[in-house]
Amino acid sequence: MEQKKVYTLNYWLKNDVGDVVDTSDGGVPMVFMQGSKSVIPGIQKAVEGRVEGERLDVVIPPELAYGRHDPELVSIVCASLFDGVDHISPGMKFQTQTGKEAQVVQVTKVEGDQVTIDANHPLAGLTMNFELEIVSLRVATEAELQMGEAHEGA
């Protein structure tokens, strides 16, 4: 059985015209263990079988990133549900409790006492353009395998 690996990556997320909109360069690199839920599947697939020092450009479709935009996750609710909030405006985010899970929703529109909220991830439906650099690559420790997550100092 192949051993799980821990990857340390620098990344540059670019928009459709190639401008960098987010990066780890000059900051903290991304560290994850193969199979981790903390990193989108498209990045995991992209680095699989690669070696330390490699640099690659990757286009990741929504299905391997944050999913397609789901219209069923968009709702219109009454403003009175936002108890204690004086002014509700588009762009505001709120945490809601739906059953057992907490969920973050974003206000996308306000018309009178009707508020449109969207529970989709803000990047849902988008194709992601990444430049990735594999800074380091190692076998996961026993502790990491038990926890299911990478530990930076391991």
C-alpha cells in the first residue's frame, strides 16, 4: 500500500486575465495531507505523482473546486429574522444554524423587508486558475495518519 504524503505548496490564484488575486508567496505556504478535506480536490489531483520543486499551472473546474452554484441554496427570507441587526445590506455574512450544522450565508439583495441570502461558497461555480509550486513533499507521520491532517512541524 502506498504511503500518504504531506505536501507543502506555494500557490498563486489568478483571475481569467492572469492577475494574481490570492497567493501564499511571502506568507504561509499551504500544507496538507493526501485525502484531506481541507484542500479542494483539484489541487490534490494536480500534485499527485509530482515531485518536490515542480511548478505547474492548473485549471480546476468547479466540480473539483467549490462545486457548481446551487440555486436551491439561495433563499428569500424576512428581514425580521436578523434580530438585532439595524441595517442589512448586500455583502453581509451571517452564520445560521440549520439542524446540526452551522452554515454561513451571504446577503445578496435587500428589497423592503425581503432579504435574499445565498448559502453557496463564494467561489462556487468558478473555474480556478492556480500556479502551484511544490516546496516540500514527505511521507505522513503515524500521528498525522491517525488525526487525518498534516502537522507543519512534523
